Amino acid sequence: MKKLFASTCLMFGLIGGASFASAAECGTVTIASMNWQSAEVLSNLDKFILNEGYGCEAEITVGDTVPTITSMAEKGQPDIAPEAWIDLLPDVVKKGTEEGRIVQVGSPLPDGGVQGWWIPKYLADAHPDIKTIGDVLKHPELFPDPEDSKKGAIYNGPQGWGGTVVTTQLYKAFEADKAGFTLVDTGSAAGLDGSISKAYERKEGWAGYYWAPTALLGKYEMVKLEAGVPNDAAEWKRCNTVADCPDPKPNAWPVDKIVTLVAKPFSEKVGPEVMDYLTKRSWSNDTVNKLMAWMTDNQATGEDGAKHFLKENKDLWSKWVSPEAATKIEAAL
């Protein structure tokens, strides 16, 4: 009996030692959670997978794009920014990469951040000839202004958004006013969302600014309009994004590049399996749109959303992790 007890103790000691070694190899990890829904759920997903699958001691730190990426590029902290929109700070990212403080390890959203003008799918299906901004402007009667049904409407975001500036400039560039359209100031994010929800529930015409991935596009199917012209990066920077530029030209909205940034010191100390996970981990805009719609409908937190995704999508996330980690993650759920 004593031998059996000793053997059992030895077995659990070895298992405990292995777990401790795994945790020691990974160590403490700081994960940046940006202040929007997709970034919140992704940071919680990384926390759960790294802690339960790889024995890390991961904690989330709340941040925003500019301070987080700047801190990583200058100080090497936090360790991971799961959803970094690097086109917002190209010079900072370039300098941080060249100076060896940060590395890019794949993209969580390979579809990219998609901004532009959209129309409801039911309207696109009913009018297959409407594919571009120019096509919309030929039909003000299909997109009536709520204040004047004789005119069409292009719905804009609230003041202070970069997308609002661009939409205003494109409205000028495409001469939408001459086509019989007004530019509607929705006043707030809630006002913009509300205008889409109202149109969708009533199956009415709607055209205006929005972006993906978002919970709203997970609930309401929308179709992004083509600009009808290619993107001119120089013109985009010169005038399309500058509020007081007097002569904007028609232009296509570029797709924002989204990557996972990792602090170089962390990438060098952590085991290769963790870096392999961060490199492989990615999901489509459609997947995250639907997940965020579920979160919104259920008033779920980022942690709730991460667990819901893991329970419902093993066929997807199991491809990101090692078999051993997958077994541990499933057991933890």
C-alpha cells in the first residue's frame, strides 16, 4: 500500500512538475484589449487559450490603438496586441519593427478592416444593377431622405470619426448633391445603427457609411458598394481624409490591414507553440460579425463571447493549437 501511495504521489508530482515547467516557459503575459467589441472578445479568447492550453499566466490590460502600439514600439509592453490596426500608425510600427521591439505574427482578421458605403442585401438582391456608388446616385427614389422623400439620402457617422470625414468628402467628390441626395448626420453611433435597424425592419431603402467587422453586420446582411474607381493612395491621403480639402476626387476606400503584434522580448522567451498559435489564429469578418451579434443580443462580455465561440467552433479553433492544448482547452470548458 505504501508503494502504491508513493507511486501515486510520484505520478502526480511529475504531472505537476510538467505543468509548472509549461507555465514557467510561458510565464506572465499581458494582452492588450482595445475598446471595441471584436478586440475585446479576441483578447479574452487569447487569454483563455494561453492560460488553459499552454499554462501561461495571461492577464488583460485595457488600452486603445495609439497608446498601446506606441508603448509596444517604444517600451516592448504590453506583450501582445491581438487586433492591431497598424495602418493608423504606419511610421510607429515601422520604427518599432526596425528597432527590434515588435514583430508581426499573422493576421487575426485576414479580410481586413472594411469601411465604405453599404446598402441592405434585400435591396441589392431586388436591384442587381446597383453595385457602385454611382449606381446608387442614379436612384434617389430608392433611398428616400426621411425629411424630404423627393430626395435621396446618404447616412453619415457622427462628427469626430475618420469615416465621417471621408464620407463627407466622397459625397462632394461624387457630386451626390447634384444627383438629388442629401447627407444625413446621424449624430451618434447609436443614431447610425438605429437608422440601419429601422430601414431593415421595414425593408426600406438605406445607403451610407459603415464598417466591418461589427455586431450590426452580423445581424443585418449588408452589401458594400464598389467605388467604381481604383484606390489612389496619394489622393486618399491628400484630400479624401482631410476635412477642409476643397477638391476631393472619387476614390476607393482602402482595406485596413489588421495584424497581431507581439513584443520582441516576449516572442524570444516564450515557447514556439505559443507563437505558432498566435500566427495561426484568425477568423473571417463573417465569423466575428455573427459572434458579436450573439454577444450584443445576450449582453455578453468578451469573456462570455470567447467561451461561446470555443464551445461552438471546435472545428475552427482546434486547427490553431497543438493537439495537447486542444485537449486541455476542451476540458477547461
